[in-house]
Amino acid sequence: LQGTTQDCQLPPKTLDKKGPSIRQNRGGEISRKGRDKRLIQESQPRRVSKFSTNNPKNFFLDKILEFQSALHLQSLCPLDQVQNHKICVCVRKRPLNKRDVRAKEVDIITVATQNCIVVHEPRQKVDLTRYLENVKFRFDYVFDSHADNDLVYRFTAQPLVQAIFEGAMVTCFAYGQTGSGKTHTMGGTCSGKSHEGSHGIYALAARDVFELIIQQRYQSLNLAVFAAYFELYASKVFDLLNGKARLHVMEDKRGQVHVVGLKEILVTDASQILSLVNAGNCNRTTGQTSMNTNSSRSHAIFQLILRPKSLHPGCPVPVHGKLSLIDLAGNERGADTASSDRQTRREGADINVSLLALKECIRAMSENQTHQPFRGSKLTLILRDSFVGERARTCMIATISPALSCCEHTLNTLRYADRVKELPLEGETEV
Ligand code: ADP
Ligand code: MG
């Protein structure tokens, strides 16, 4: 029932004061009631068992289905308007996968509207009675499990690609728990050892860069496209396009930050970029395919840089615009600070510091603060030029798993994203 234009135009249901309660993320209580039974949860079996309440999972599933049946669920579709945000924060819910289905996972996420998401958190009272806490969040966009990478790209990175031709420095981050879909979103689908990246954001951005560069309005800029791909692991920078060479970060007298020796490769078509990404992935601290072990401990930064074509080869040419696409380390790794293994503890602490600094930098950017806390971590230091200045723009894609067993991590991810950009909960479309 989701994802069609018609559904997107459905008016929200008018709800009165009784019915399932929703805890708003930043406090406050609103009540809902509805009668439309047509729309039920998108990705779980449509069964509402009257005899299942002994099994906690079935009990919660019944409650979630009851909640959803009172709503007109609405999802984003390609015809919806893309807004021009300086800071855009959105959430992508991945579908339940085979492993989740085998584990009989319950989908505890309801994408209620194009910008509203509800987490059904299973709770228990002191007298052991079970209940669901419905925690509601609002973001610029919310993508349900049917959204493909093309749709996500359209609302997130695509407007940023246009901006770099206007001279902007921009970033787009995938943030979330390991296994929630960061690499799928950024790099495209992975299966076994083969990697099909043509529908990841890296490839879609590259396609648009080469479409825009030949447009009449940008031709006179006489720009060339360069690609760089590097990894940040335990505060150390490794060049993924240059045999994993260790690089150093330096700040010059004018406050400009440089990754010294970073290899920028001149690219002339989008397919070249795919090969570069694939080659770079083989150099990751891990290799992309064993991704849920070690690559979750490092940040991967892929950059497309526009520079005017040099008339004097060998002379440094200023940057016209830069797009940085970042597949962040799994945010649950920040919790590894209590691990008994020293190395893991260090990595955890480092990830924590960089994710906190990132949040602070984006918040400072939204408040147009003159002081930018980008020195708080190597990650934010490297991305300094994308946080300062009139034309800096950023987009955060928070990725979440729908599974009940991931509830705590999902709430952590959504609370982080909510802090990055606090949208008012009042006055929004009702759910
Ligand atoms: P992460 O990079 O956050 O650790 P991955 O991107 O590797 O997570 O995703 C974990 C698994 O889930 C992969 O097999 C991936 O193909 C699959 N997956 C993630 N997001 C989606 C999605 N939106 N649709 C279909 N499969 C997905
Ligand atoms: Mg990954």
C-alpha cells in the first residue's frame, strides 16, 4: 500500500483524544484514535492473534498492528518536493532481512508519514505487565523499508551535488548501528564477495557530476573532477587509493586543513569512479565483504572534488567545490569503551569522540556560531571546510534496523539524529 503517488496524497486521519498514546521524543503526550483498518504494518505478517499474548513477541506485534491500523501510513515518493536544507537530517529504515526472519524478529518501527517515525519500545511494569511505549520522532525525511537508494539519493545527496557546482563544500554522512544499512546506502548492494555499487550514493553522485559538468551553465567554469578515498581508523588516516599509505593531517597558517599526500585521481567518467571505489574497498581495514567485523570500526570518506582545469600542469589549483560522502563507523562501537581488550577500548573511545564532535560541529553550523568545535576530532578537523562558510551544507542519513532486538541501538541513533537538528514536534502533521 505504500510508495505510490496516490498514497502520498492521502490526507492524515483526523484523530480524537482517545486511543493509542504516543510519547513524543522530547516529552509531552498526545493521544490518537482511528478506525481505518485498511493500512497495516508494511513488513510483518498480517496476523493479529487473539491467543498469542503468552508469547511476548506476539503480544507486542499485536499491539503494534493495532496501533498501525488506526493510521493512514504515508511514505515518501519520487514526486514529493525536495527541499533545500542547509542541514538535512533524515532516517532510513531497512527491511527485516533473512536472518531477522529466521530469528522471528518483530518489526518495531512505524514510518507514519514522510517525516514522522514511531519506535514501539517494549516495556514492562514493576508488576510484570507488558506494554508498548510509542516514541515519536520527526526529521526532514523518513524513508521506509520500501525506499530504494535512488529515492534516498534524490532527497539527500542529489541537492548537494548541484551545490558543489555553485562553489559549496558539502558532506553527507551515513550514521547508525553496524548492520543497519550505512554501506548499502553509500556504496550500494553487497552480496557475498561481489559488490554492485552502481546504485549506491557514491555512484549516483558521480553520475550527476558528469551530467552537470557538460551543462551549458557550468561549461564556462572549465572544471575537472578528482576523486579521493581514505579511511580514518583509530585517528590514523589511510589512503585507500594509494596502497593504504598512512597520511598526516596538517593545518596551515591560514587555518586550512590538509591531508598531506592524499592521492586525488583525475576522473573523466562515472564508471571510472565505480572502479576506484571497488579498488579502495579492497584496501579497507577489513575489505568491504567482511564488513560487519572491522570496517564498522573505521570511517570511510569518499570525496569528489571540482577544480578549474590547470593551465600550468603541476601548479596547485584551488578547490571550486567538494562533496564528501562518509560511511561512518558503527555507532554502537562507541560503547566498546568498557571492553577488556585495550585496542577495542581505544577504538571505541575514538569513535565516541569523533561522533560527538561531529554532532557538535553540525549544531554549531546550524546556529551560525563563529566558534566551530571542529578540532574536537580528526574526523571533524579533516572536514573543517565543509562546516564553515556561507555555502557549507550537510546531510545526515541515520540508518536503523527494524528489529525488536535492536531497539536500544535504534533509539540511540534516533536520539543522536534528533540532537543534530531539533525539529519542533508541535504543529506537524498528525499521526
Ligand atoms: P552497515 O554498513 O550499516 O553495517 P550494511 O549496509 O552492510 O550495514 O547492511 C547490512 C545488510 O543489510 C547487508 O546485507 C545489506 O545488503 C542489507 N541492507 C541494508 N539496508 C538495506 C536496504 N535498505 N534494503 C535491502 N537490504 C539492505
Ligand atoms: Mg558498513
